[in-house]
Amino acid sequence: MDLDSASTIVLHVLTQATSQDTSVLKPAEEQLKQWETQPGFYSVLLNIFTNHTLDINVRWLAVLYFKNGIDRYWRRVAPHALSEEEKATLRAGLITNFNEPVNQIATQIAVLIAKVARLDCPRHWPELIPTLIESVKVQDDLRQHRALLTFYHVTKTLASKRLAADRKLFYDLASGIYTFACSLWNHHTDTFLQHISTGDEAAILNSLERTLLSLKVLRKLTVNGFVEPHKNMEVMGFLHGIFERLKQFLECSRSIGTDNVCRDRLEKTIILFTKVLLDFLDQHPFSFTPLIQRSLEFAVSYVFTEMGEGITFERFIVQCMNLIKMIVKNYAYKPSKNVEDSSPETLEAHKIKMSFFTYPTLTEMCRRLVTRYFLLTEEELTMWEEDPEGFTVEETGGDSWKYSLRPCTEVLFIDIFHEYNQTLTPILLEMVQTLQGPTNVENTSGILIKDAVYNAVGLAAYELFDSVDFDQWFKNQLLPELRVTHDRYKPLRRRVIWLIGQWVSVKFKSDLRPMLYEAICSLLQDQDLVYLETMFTLLFQLLQQVTECDTKMHVLHVLSCVIERVNMQIRPYVGCLVQYLPLLWKQSEEHNMLRCAILTTLIHLVQGLGADSKNLYPFLLPIIQLSTDVSQPPHVYLLEDGLELWLVTLENSPCLTPELLRIFQNMSPLLELSSENLRTCFKIINGYIFLSSTEFLQTYAVGLCQSFCELLEEITTEGQVQVLKVVENVLKVNPTLGPQMFQPILPGVFRGIIDGERYPVVMSAYLGIMGRVLLQNTSFFSSLLNQMAHKYNQEMDQLLGNMIEMWVDRMDSITQPERRKLSALALLSLLPSDNGVIQDKFCGIINISVEGLHDVMTEDPETGTYRDCMLMSHFEEPKVTEDEEPPTEQDKRKKMLALKDPVHTVSLQQFVYEKLKAQQELLGEQSFQALMETVDTEIVNQLQEFLQGF
């Protein structure tokens, strides 16, 4: 591109690309896309976005196109990569002037420079860091700020690289600039503290912004720039200095108003100080050891004493609690049970921890956590009254313990109670003792204190197992409190039922459950019916009434648990839910996590309905189709549950419908993913094989076989075994069609046996497959043997002999009794034979046969005779106890299949006798006896014992 003429054209098209009119916008975007690979295009973009006289929107778009181009075309190996000459020009142009007046564009340029730095610094861009260092020293406020902003983004990006060579480069960089970074931060920090006394808000904000950016740079250098940071005096000096700086900044909050930009920046800087400590502790726990005492003293004094009054704020308290929690829980600071096995560093850190957490300190922390931080605030009570769902979501959502005060205090309480339970248990029990009996409904503070203490008892349920007689407490204290119906007692009723929920799985007698069910029913609705029907009906009504996604998810989770627990007994009550779920699915289109909850409910519903789940197919199958289609964006969230639903649908399906068969089109891309869901995919494939092998294989066998051939070359040993199991199932279910359809896989199996596959589990699978072919499709085995002989340029007999020899040698690889019997039957099926190679291997075949007889024969104590314990004569519907899950349709199909399987229909004892008899008749008595003499005498004796009576 000629820059002068091109700039005008590109500028015009970029202007069109900012239009709201799609007829103008779309052609412009198409034109820009075509220019992306043109030499000189990015130089034109650089000229445009650095021209401050042009329209902001056009410049913004030029920056974005440039940034996207770095990702696509900057690497040398990229298709249509930028030339080295153009890249050199662009790098020089990017750091010529740090004078961008628009904040948003300045940030994008800083990110853009960082992207280039990630690929080119320092090897191809050695001047970047020196230029930035010089630029942050200038007196011009704008240039200084923009250079500092870029310095931060470059440092952040380089710190994120993980290859060893890149880490070494960053260590070198950090060592080289750390002194400068520290002095820069100290300079801006001191400037800010001086401005505070003047009250000049603009100057305060200006210096605070630079303090924040320089601290961000130091954070990355400190946490990621040193292998052993505790050996660097400057690093440790900076970290020790954080506590004094934090105190200064917290005191500054008294001088700054509560609602302005300066206050927001100040709080962000204070939080950033705590992030430096938290990140350093996370990445370098032993280097943090000299900071443990000071960190604990600082955090505890501001959170659990009067020192923090009037200057702390919620996010800071949360960060301090996280710091305490991380020190308490850190595995690096916990000695082994055998103290001699612990490192000196661990013992030193543990000693510091123990000396700090004295009885008075722990007592004060526990009391303040419960009686101050656990107390529901007026704001929380109002929110709960006006929007109970919103309150619950706020209280329990995701990683909220890291960021929100209430969940954070609860997590800290759990951790210190677990670590120091012997000290804290008596304190908590004493608090419980003072709250015995009912609380006056007019005593709001008393109700809130009791709520807080009950919360603590619920959180510490596992630690209090031996110290609380919960059954008595439930009957004498908690149950009566559930029956107090006054409105002011509502928070306590909620807490009591939650508390019981915490203890039910810890310590709760089953004979108390009817009382609990009645209490739950009365809380949901004031009537008492049969529990299952009532619970399900009330939960379903609640599901319809609530509006928050999180609440619907919680209710669905409880419904799922109920359905899973009672299984088939749920069938009379699910009609309303089945009718409602399609509507809920439609309403939840924008809420993938709610859809995951619906999928989980459907999984349990299908299991509960069994074969009757076929009635759900019009709703169920499109959901499975969407959830497991990797071309659809929602699959990222829904795939795992969608596959599980697909599997249980197959397992419980009474027959294969065209729609159920059609969904299998989704499988090929799933197998290409080779993800952690591969095991479930194989189970689904098996499900189709057991459901309707002929119809399924005729439709999908070619594609499936191709996928399997590709998978076998690239997946793990465990994955190979899963593939081979599917092939074995195909041969078991369809011995005629199966070998032909999966023919491309069988030469690899044969070769694996001949070569003596070194992994026993793979060898076992190989022998299982070959056993099926040899026993159940002799003509195909012969053609396969012929094919392999041509391939190896060997005689068929020689190849067969090698296979038998390896089979006998590796019989110990097979651990499954069914496969061991199959091997004996398969090798015996080669008899009778006058083939010299087979007769040469006769001894091995008999050895395998006797091993198989030992595996399967059991002695009848009444008659003293032996019988094959694997034989099955007829199908019996198994009797299922209350605690067992009823058999699925697939379980029944497997039983019916077993009735046709030689492993379960052919007596090995009878088969051995008949084959030996036929061999004797073929060779004559004398030759047969000569053949038998090749077998070990002890093996012959065992064989004769098994064949008594024939």
C-alpha cells in the first residue's frame, strides 16, 4: 500500500464502518477484512489512530483492527505474516509519542504494545523497556501517565509467559528494573501523601493514579520476577514496607470524602497492597515466612480490634480475612504427622503461626466473628423481606467468599475452627448455652444473636460431632423454635431449618425424621399429608413461584435429590413437572446454568421413569441434540450433563426410534474432541449397540470405524482399551456383521497380538476381540489370516502358530473370567485338526483349556461332580431390594444377549471333551496318545479329573 493514497481510502472505509446503517457498515467491514493481509495496511492504521485530529470513533476502530491483526499476522509462522521490515517500522512508531489524549484509546494502545512485546521483547525489541523507563521520568503529566500505563501492561503481559526460556528473560528483566520500579513507586506515593494535606483534588487524583500504576508494575515484578525472592533485600524491603504504607493510606481515607473518584482510587490502591501480599503468599509461601507475624498482627488488629473503626471498608476487611485464612490453611506451613519428615522451613512457619494464635487471640476472633460479622444487618433483613430470592443468591453465589464479607467471614470461621477446634469448641458451646429456651419476639437483637450463634454451630457441625447431643437439642430446642409463627421469628426459623440441614448428614437419628418432615411441610405449607406426595407437590409449586435463576436451580436440585432417592416411586407424582419443564427450558434460553440444572433433573427423571421415559422423547431428544452439538455455543455449558442424559435415555429406552438414532450424528465431532467426556461417549456407543446393533451399525458403522482408527493412533492406553471394548461388544452382539464392518481395525489387533503388545490391559482387549472372531466367525478369521500373511509375507500356518504361541504366553494378561473362558473356547475351536502347526501348539491349547476349567468349574457338594458356573439357561427378572436400583432396559438387554453368548451357553467341560474326542477320532488312538504326551503330566491329571463322567 502507498501510505499517502491508501490513508485517505482506509480512513473513508473506517468512517463507513462506524456507521449505524448496516447497508453502509457491512460492505465497509468486508473491505477492511480483505485489506487485513495487505502489506502496509497496519502502517496506515498506525497513522490514523495516532492522528489526534480525526474522529474518536474512527481512531478507536483503527486501534482495534491493529490489535486484532497482531493476534493473526504478527507471528513469523502465521499465514500472510507481516514482513520484518514493516514490523520494525510499526514498533518504532508505537513508542515515538506517549501523548494519546483519550483514556480509552490510550489503554487500547498500551494493550496493543504489550501484545507485540509478548512476541518480540526483548530479542527483537530491545529498545522498548529503556524507552518506557525514560518516558516515565519526563515532567509532562500526560506523557508520563501514558508511558506508565504502557509500562504496566507490558510488565503484566511478560509476567504471564510460562515457558522456561521466557521465565528466565523475565527474571533478568525484573532484576534489571526492580530498583527503578521501587524508586518510581516511592516517588509517586510520597507525592500523593504530600498532596493529601493540600486538599487539591485534581493533584491528589493525578498522583494517586500514578501510585496505582507503579504499584501494579511492582506487584508483577515482585510476585513473578524472582525464583527465590526472600534472598533479594530490595524485594523483602518493599514487602515489609507495605504495612506502613497501608497504615498511611488507611489514615488518608479520613481526609477524602466517601463518594468521589479519589475515594474510589484510594480504595483500589489499598486493595492492591493486599493483593501483593496475597499473591506473594500464594506463589512463594516459604519466602513469605518472614512476613507471617507482621501480616497476622496487621490483619487481626484492623479486623478484630477497635483499630479499624472508621477507616476500614468492606473489601479491605475481606482481603484481610483472606490473608489470615491463607496463612492458617497453607499446606507449606503444616508439619507432617511425623515431625522429623518436615522441612526446617515448614517448622519455622508453623512455629510463628502457633505463637501468634494464642488462646486470647483465638477467643476474641471467634467471638467477634460470630457476634459482629455473622449478625444480619438492617440492610440484609430488608433485602430478605423484599426479595428473599435475591438475598439467598447474594449470600451463596459462586466464589462469593473471596469477595463478599458474609461468605468470607463464614469461610474464615470454618478454617480457624477446624485448625483450632480444641480451643474454640468450649467457647462456642458456652455461647449456645446462654441462648437456651425461646427468645422474646420483641427482642430483635436477641433473635439476631441467636441466628448468628446457630449459624456458627451449623458451619462447625463436623467439628462439633462429639460435643453436641444434636438429637436432644433438636427435640428440646430447635423443633419448638420452628413452631413459633410470629413474623419477627422468621429469620430464626430460616436459620433453624438451615442448621438442621447441616446436621442431618452428620448426626441425626432416623426415627426423628418424621418429626422433621412434618416441620418442613408446615414451613412450605400449613398442611400435613403423606410426605413424598406433599414434598414433591410443594417443591413443584415453589419452583413455579420463584423467579430468580439461582433459586430455581436450588429447587430443581432438591427435586432431583427426591427423585433420585425414591426412584420408581416418583412415577405417580411427576406429571405436572413433566408438563412444566419444556416451558422452563424455553424460558431459560439465556441462562445456561439453569439449563444444566434442568438436565440434571431430567437425568434423574428418566432413571425414575425407566421405559416410560419414552413418552418424554418429543421434549427430551431435541434437548439432547442441542446439548451435545459442538457447533452450538451452549454446548460449552451443557455438554457434560447432555451426554449423561443421552446415556440414561439409551439405557432406559425400550426400543430404538428414528429420532433417537438420528442424534448419533453428533457423535463424530465429539470423538474428535478427545475430551474428558470420551468415556461417556463410549458408553453411549455401547448403548446403541445393545439397543439395536443391526440398524445402528448399518447407519453409522463406516464413520464410527474411521473415527476409531484415528483415535487409536492418538489417545492414551486407557482410551484405546475403551475403543477396543466397543469393538468387542459389536462382535459379541453381531458376530456376522460386526467383523465386516470393523474390518479396518482388526489387522491392527492381529498385529498387536503377534508383536506381543506390552500393556496387559490392551493385550487382554486384543485377545477378547480375536477370540470372538475365531470362535464365532471362522470364515472371516481365515480371510483375515490370509490378509495378514500377504502383508507380512509369511505362510498362513506360520502366522497362525505365532499367534497361538503369543496367546498362550500372554494368557496371564487376561483377568476377566469371561474373557479367559472365551480364549479357551476360541483356541479349542481350532480342533480337530491335522494341521502340523496346530498340533505343534496342542500343548499350549490344552494348558489354556485347563486354566479355563479351573476358572469356571465349581464342585457340587452333593454329587461331587463339577459344573460350569458361567452357564445361563433362562432369563429371570432379578428381585430388587428397597436399597437397590431396579435394572434398566439395557441391563435386561445384556442379560438376554448373554443367553446367546457361547461364553454363557457352551459348557467348557463339554466342549473340551468333544474337541478332544474329535481329535482322537481324526488321528487315531496311537497318534492322539503321542499328542497327549506333549502335555505336562500334572496338567493331564487335572484334565482327567475335570472330565470324569464323560
